[in-house]
Amino acid sequence: MSLAPTWQAARLVLQRDLTLATRRWDEAAQPLIFYVVVTTLFPLATTPDLSQLRVISGGVVWVAALLASLLALESLFRSDVEDGTMEQWVLSGQPLGWLLLAKVLAHWILTGLPLVLMAPVVGTALGLPFSAWGTLMLSLLMGTGTLSILGGIGAALTVGVRRGSVLLSLLVLPLAMPLLIFGARAVAMAMDGESPSGPLQLLAAIFFLSLSLGPLAMSAAIRISVEN
Amino acid sequence: MSLQDFFEMGGYAAYVWPCYALTAIVLCWNAWAARRSEVAEQLAARRRMDHPSEGR
Amino acid sequence: MWTWFHKFGSPPHAYRLLGKLAPWFGWTSLALILLATWWGLVKAPADYQQGDGFRILYVHAPSAWMSMFIYVVMAIAAAIGLIWRMKIAHAASAACAPVGASFTLLALVTGAIWGKPMWGTWWVWDARLTSELILLFLYLGYMALRSSFDDPQRADRAAAVLAIVGVINIPIIHYSVEWWTTLHQPASVTKMSRPTIALPMLIPLFLMIIGFQLYFGWVLCRRLRGEILRRERNASWLKEA
């Protein structure tokens, strides 16, 4: 089986989603704004003292990124399922996993990547030192990527459910807890001057695991949601 | 172990007995719920057989 | 072996077989659980450090074991249901959830109660309790997803995917929580202090676990029979049953 048609189809999906999103800037910007707002909540709820905030800064940025990503995930497949595009894809004979992965990639570029790029800014606001920026961004890069895939599975399962966003969060958050543990810990280690390579490698392993098995689960879930 | 010792559980009675009581409650509840769901389905099936024309 | 497997997939056979098995599971489990309770509360010697308080182990540890065992059974049944498209397997998976969640909750509550006299607080973020808590979330999510579908077939299959994704994640969650708890405190403070257990103290533990397993078998038989009846609404074999 030639790989070319799949590759072209996937690329087209990617281009289409990115183009569509540029016409709806506010939708793409909302998770980012939510992210900043949530990180603001923590100093308000605890203390303005940067030296105290610093201790939890990595964790807070990570949790805010998690929640902001989840918020954006609900709409990942919704419009395509509603207008029948997804059904066409299922019937098309193209490997569904690749097409869905292309969608997830587009979604991540629009919602996950901005969170990664914005992280040093919100981190610094919480007292995160410059020395930890690299670890923060690298851990969030892998973390948001994994989360997009896990969230894709959850979104595919809940796409037909009314007001499925809470259910989606309920399903995805427990699965995301290892990411949070390793990611936040990596940042804390970097802040303390220790090498964060241990947890970063574990994050990478989880990312590649989800990259290889995720599309399988996503296409199974989409077929279940779409077929009659 | 005397009966007194049995009830007092070496001073830990307030912790040990609630745990065992909760375990008994959980086991009984699940047993009751499982049996009840089976019986309910049996009754429903019998009803459907006796009145085949009625809708579900 | 395959003929047995496919025979079991046939609802009338399964219904009858489960009906015959149930009383065996039921009565032996009752006997074992009562025996284990007596042995654990009376016959087993008190612990050197924790006195009679350690007897909570005999309900806490088996509950925790069952909570994980049942999740795995639930996921395997789900996989069988998806791969071989057997309705019975999906029914078994559905039947597992409430029992599994109950055991998880029981493990959490007994663990918390045990913690109070041992560490002085009602809750500690130790590896075992935190893992059980996350497992509870997984069970609740599974049950929530199931109930959010009107179409029972769709519910079965979506829940099956979730169960499989969950079971793959469980080792990852366990390892990450274990790693997380060893970071800030030395292991001796956080671990559920269980010194090397002597054999006389282990026997009631094994008895209770086997008792719980048989109990689970009984519950599964009963619930599965109900599910079979529910899914075979108008089949003619029902008249014979």
C-alpha cells in the first residue's frame, strides 16, 4: 500500500484545520487567556510573596496548562462529526488514525503550542527562575502533546454526548496525572539545580507510547461514535 | 483473647470495628444489588412472555 | 477449549451455567470470609508495633487487591467484547464496575481510618492510597461514560475502549505515584508500616482474599444473568429458562 495518498490526505487535513482556525481567532485565543487567568488565581488565593510562590510555580503552570488544554479539547471532533465529514473519513478507506492524528496536530499547534510559548511568562510571574525555563518549556512541549492525544481519545468517546466537556475532563484527568507528576517535578528539580533528565525521559517515553497507541484508540472510538 | 479484649481491640476498637462494619455493609449491599437486578430482569422477562403484544 | 469458549458466548448456555455455579461461589465465599474474619480478629496474634489495630489489614489489603483485580477483569472482558463482538463479554464488563468501585472506596476508607492511629492524620498522600484514589476516578469515569449513552451497544463499545486505555495506564500511574511519594520523605515514614509479617498473621489474609474472589465470582454470576436476560429481550430460549 502506497503511503503517498495517506500522507497527502493527512497534510490536507492539517492545512484545512489550520486555515479554518485562522478565521476564528477568538476561539483559538480563549484557552490561552484562560491559562493566564488561572495562573493569576493562585497568587490571589495564597500570597503575593514571590519566594513562596516560587516553590509551587512549576506545578501551577502545569495545572493551568492541563486545564486550558482540556477546555479546548471538547471541540476537537465535534464540528466534523456534526456535519458528516467524519463519517466520510470513516468510509473513505484511508487509515483513519493518520487523519485523526493530523487533526490532533493542528489542534495542538493552535492551543498547546501557545501554552508552551507563554509558559516562561506566566512562570516568571510566579517566581520561576530563568534557569528553569528550558525544562519548563520542554516538559510542557511533551506534556501538551501527550495530552492532546489522550484528550483526542476522550473527545472521540464523548463526541455524541450532550455537554460532554465535564465528562471529558473526568475521563482524561486521571490519565494525565502521571504527566503532571513528572512534568512538575522536572521543573522543580531544574529550579533546585538538579538535573531533570530522569522525569524528562519518562515524559518522552509516555509521549511516544501515546503517539503509537493513541491513534488506534482514537479511530476505534470515532468509529463507535459515528457508526449507526 | 477474652470477650472484653475482643471488643476493645487493644484500645483500637474505634478504628477496627468501623472498618469491619463498613466491609460488611459493602459486601451486603453488592450482594443485595446483584440479586435484585437479576430478579428484576427475571420478572421483566416473565412479563414479556406472558404479554407478548405489549411494548417494552 | 475453543468450543467451550464459543459455547459460553451463547446466552442460553451461559445463563444455565452461571445459575449452577452461583450457589457454589456464594456459600464457599461466605464460609471463607467468616472464617477469615474470625481468624483475623481472634486467632491471629497481635502485632508487636501496632497491637490489635493492625487487624484492619485483613479487610483493607483484600479490598485493595480486589479493586485492582476487578479492573483488569473488566478490561479483559471489554477487550474480548470488542475483538470477538460478544455481548456477554460486554455484559460482564458492565457487571464488574459497581463491585470494583465499591472495593476501591472500601480500600480508601479503611486505609484512611487505619492511618489515624498510625500516623495521626485522617489522610496521607502515600503511594497506596493515592493510587487507589486515582483508580476510583477511573472507575467513576467508566461508569459515567456508560450511563451517558442511550444506545446500549454504543455504551458497551465506548466503555470498552475506555477500560482498555485505562488498564494500559494503570502501571504508568502506579509507577509515577510511587516515584512521587519517595521524593520528599524517606520511605520508612510514608510506607504503610508493615514489618515482615509472620506466617500465622498471613493466613487470614489469604483466606480473606480467596473469600473475596469467590464473592466476586458470585456477584458476577448474578449480575451477568440479569444482563443476559436484559440483552436477549425477545429470544425464544427464554421460555425454557
